Amino acid sequence: MAKSQEFSTISGPSAGPDFARQARLTVRQAFTGCLATLDMEGGFPFASLVTVATSAEGDPLLLLSGLARHTKNIQENIKASILLEAPFAAGDPLEASRVTLQGEIAKTDSDVLRNRFLARHPEAEGYADFTDFAFYKLQVSSAHFIAGFGRIHSFARAAVCLDALSPDQVWDAAECDAVSTTHQDALKTAWRRQVGSEPNDADLKIVAMDGDGLDVRNGEAVQRLNFNTVTHDVAQLRSTLPDALE
């Protein structure tokens, strides 16, 4: 990572690409987050629980009601932040990885972003088309990453977000199904290792893909499976997915 991409280092070893990717993977793994907006009445920070997905680049995606106070706050001030944390089973929760992303949030009509959100949160399909609901993207400007005690790093967008994928690199629903069918064994092995549980009898289905990994559905459950390194040539994964998941 170029030095100009590093926003600052608060403590711990020098922040580099590994820490930046850890921060982004923490964002990728989160299904919910704490959205902070500036309250339109009084200007105090206003915190809300929201469901979240990510764009291919790593920007948080939200589905918000226009009736919600945080949405009304956004209409007055588009600056916002969101706190996201990695799953943590036991022990001291302050040892869990977490990221605070800052940026500007705005409504999006992108079908690609809509589909990525609903792939991760299929339960939202029941109300996504209500007239008072809309999809939003928080365009990340900076990230503050805590990987545990004494491991604290902050990054500018260029360090923590990926470049956009070209259209020919993006898998549509049909290709996700085809790759899922071809690589069931690799997906199930990765699920056991990364999720820590046995998949049920249903086949695993890739529902979204980016350069960091896959969102995968098993029955009603959706989980994140990460690649072992950033994959810039997504097209090759059609044949080399098992290696990327090892």
C-alpha cells in the first residue's frame, strides 16, 4: 500500500495492506450495523440498528424507510458513519474486530446494488418495494479499524476499498448458479472451515460475488466465505474457485 493511501496509524504495528483488507473483510462479514446520523433536532449523533450489505468495492448498502428518523436526518445532512463488527462467539467482546466507516450517504437506484442487498437479506424482499423504502449507499471516505487491544488503524478510502469490477467480471444469477453447481464440494469445505458448522442437506448457492469472496446461501442461512487473497481476475474463478477458498 502506498504511504499516501494510509490515513493514519494510532497504535500498534505500521498499518499495511493486510490490515486494510482485514478491515474490509470485517465490513463484508457484518449483517447488521449501527448507523450514526446527525439528528435534525439538536444536532446530536443519532444511532440506529440497520441491516447492511456491501457493494463490490466495499461500500455499505442499506434499505431505509423514509419514515425513519435516521432517513430524515440524512435528508438534512448526508454525512454519516456506521459501526460494523465481525462475529464474536465468546470472551471479551472488545477483542472482536470492528470498523467505523465515515462518508456520505445517498439514495441509489442501481439494480446491481439492490440485488446485492437482497441476496444477503432475502427477508427484505417483502417490503423493499414499499413506496416509503429506498436503497442507500454510504460512499466510504475513511475507515477506523480496531483489530483488538492495541491494534488500531485508520485508512483513507483508497486503502480500504477495492476498484470497481468491469462488467465482464461480474457474475449474474445464472453464472452464480452454474459455479455453485460445479464447485459444491469446495463450497461445503470452505463453509465448514470458515463458518464453523456443517451445511444442511441443501446445496450451497452463491448469491453474490466480489474480489474478496462470496455470499453463500444454505437453505435459509446466508454466510460470507472469504477468498484467501484479493482476486483481481474474477473471471478465472469460474475454474479456480477451490484454490481461492483454501
